[in-house]
Amino acid sequence: MSSYTSQLAAILPVGLEGEIVRTEGLAASVAGFPAPVGAVVEIERQTGAPVEAEVIGFRDRATLVYPLGDMTGVRHGNRVRLVRTARTIRVGPALLGRVIDARGRFLDGLPAAYLPQRRSLTETPPPAIERPRIDTPLSTGVRAIDGLLTCGLGQRIGIFAGSGVGKSVTLGMMARYTSADVSVIALIGERGREVNDFLERDLGPAGLARSVVVVATSDQPALVRTQAALAATTAAEYFRDQGKNVLLIMDSVTRFAMAQREIGLAAGEPPTTRGYPPSVFALLPKLVERAGRARRGSITAFYSVLVEGDDTNEPVSDTVRGLLDGHVVLSRKLASQAHYPAIDVLESISRLFTDLVDPDQAAAAQTIRELLAAYRDHEDLISIGAYRSGASPTVDGAIAMREEILRYLKQAVADGSSVETARTQLLALAAKCQAARRPAPTAPISTKPAAASPKLVAARN
């Protein structure tokens, strides 16, 4: 009961009111309004419904608020009223199979469900000392990941990709075929037409039935896009606390960072690395640390990172890679060759791979990586016919097994997989690769002296 009392004390309005004195870009300044940062307010308009906004900072004795909707119709002197001092959403088992927005409102046209609990969007992550070790594999349904980049319950992985290389399709396969109990999917800054494409084509009715989808399209205000990421994480935490193993998919964390950049600049923060203010790099670890394994349940998170200009070392990509437990790189070159999912195995890594698989699978994965690396290093020589067979057993094996390795790494959308299937097929493939890379047997060298020819014997006599 005490926890509910503390929540009520945090969210009940206290009767504060102020008035708009000026607008600053996308934000507005409110005079006589000492509301705390993060508080939710309403801005009255002459016509139409009030505009909901959030307090993002203070400047020159004025409170800065950032709208969650269209500011058309707001004028100087309009009243601003405090609604609540904490951002929350309602959660409950009835979220499964539903599509909601950043504020927890249902978007799928179905009747509103009963959601008995309210949780803050800014929950703190579990203490580091209370987190169990990650030692149980999670099936993602993608054979290349389950076999060569095995992911564990509670692990956090980044999907690094440029635009148009099959990122959404790969994430949809994970949500459809995963062995997790619940999937929570955040579509941040997506184009409007892509939402139904993802729901109907990539996720499908079976995948949606055990999923919660949180949507914030690219035309919505930056604050809505950041809150959608927080709302999805909050929903995942709710199911985790029920003892569930949750798969959290966020597409994309880059658009979350871009939205926070807009908010930070509107609040007066100085732009630093490529225009990103410091608050972006402070908020990213707070977001990803909320995922992971807890004493009861787990959140396994896949964060897609939209790399700018296919540069995986740009600021957001570099920061996120350092925060996560591994990364999967999708290659535009592979996608252009109709290789889907376009996973570049040599550029990808799971930092917990050796903790999750047995020595046989680890050795098999090492064999495949060696052959892929050997082929890539000699690809130019092979393509022009300059490579001489027999110069290297490893390269010979890479050439001989090239098609079978690619057949293992490719996977149709309708072809589900599992950790056990991926492991069995990987061990069989590695055994063939080991046989193909062995040097050809040579004739043994004789130690007996050669017999003299009859003509030489006659000459000696």
C-alpha cells in the first residue's frame, strides 16, 4: 500500500498555473510556473482542445515546456496548467496483442482493455550486484545468429545497418520465431506506411498475439518519439517482473537519439559531437541499462542502429556499441547480392558467445569464421582466376565450401529456426569444412636405394 501512496503523491497535480510568454523554436516559455522537470502540463488554446506538453528545463526565470502535439492556436498569455508531476503509462496482461502509442493509448481500433497498474516511464534499472549471470541461450529464429552469434537471456545486442538492407524484416523474424515468452516492439520514427507493413507482413497474427507494439511515427513531435522508447521499456519491465522472459526490439535507437537531440537543443544545450548535445549520451546508457536479466525474469534487447552513410563509427553507433553486449552488422554489399538476412558474420560479435555454447559449437563457429575470412582476403585473386589451387589448404576449403556456407547463412522469412537446429546444422557444416581444408595426401617417400638399370650393370661389367 505504501508504494501506491508514494505513486499518488508523485502524480497528483498541485494546482500550479502559469502563462505563455514566448516561444523558442519548438519549445515555449511559461512565466510563474515552478513545475519540476518531467512534469506533464496542458496549454490552453483559444480554439480546440488543450495541448499536452512536458517541462524540459528553465531559462531566465521561465519554465520551458515542449509540446506533445501541434502548437497551432497557442498565443501569448495562454494559461498553462500542471496535470501531473510524473510520466506514467498503464500496464497489464491485456497489453498483449495490442498496438499503443507513447502515452499508452490504443491505436488498433479495438475496444480499450482494462490495465490495472500504472508505472513510471523512468524506472531505475536493477542494481548491478543483483543481476544473475547470463548463461542460457535464447532462440531468435535467425539461424546465422543462433549458430554463430548465439544470444543469451538478458543480453543486449545492437543491429547496425544502413537504410534498405533488411533491418525491419530481420527484426520481424526475431519477433515471430523467438523462444521468449513476450515480445515488446518499439517502432520509433518509422514512416507511417511501414507500421502496417511490419504488423501484417513481418510480424503476422501469430507474432502479434504475444507482442506489445509501441508506435511513434516520424511526423510526431520529438518528445513523443523519446517517450515511445521509454514506454516500450516500461512495458517490458512489467512483464519481466511477472517472471517472463521478454524480447525487447527497438527500431531504432538512432531515431530516439535524434529526437533527444531536438529536445536538448530546444532546452538550450550546446551542440557537441556532430550536433548532438550532452544529454543524448547521458540518456542512452540509462535506456539500455534497464534491459537485462533480473532475479525474476529477463529482458533480452535488440536495438537497431541506423548508421549514417553506412559509417558504423559515427557518434551514436560508437556510443551504443560500447554499451551493449554485442553487435550484428547488416551489410549493404550482401543485401545487393540478394543475401538475406544480410548479416556480415566477420564484422559481428556476441560477447557472451563462449559462455552460452559448448566447446564443439565454439570450434565449429571458429572454423566457419576462418573460411569466411580466408575467402574475403583472397577474393580478388579468386575472382580473376589468379589463385593457384593447393597454395593454401584453408583457401582451398573456403572455395570448395563457399556455397554450403552461404546456404547456411541465408534464410527465407517463412523459414523459422531454433538454437538446437542451428547448432546441429552448424556442426555438420563444420565437419564438411574440416574435411575440405585438409591437404591432399601425397605419396610416401621411399628410404630404399633405387635398383640399378640393366644397361648400367652391363656397362660396369
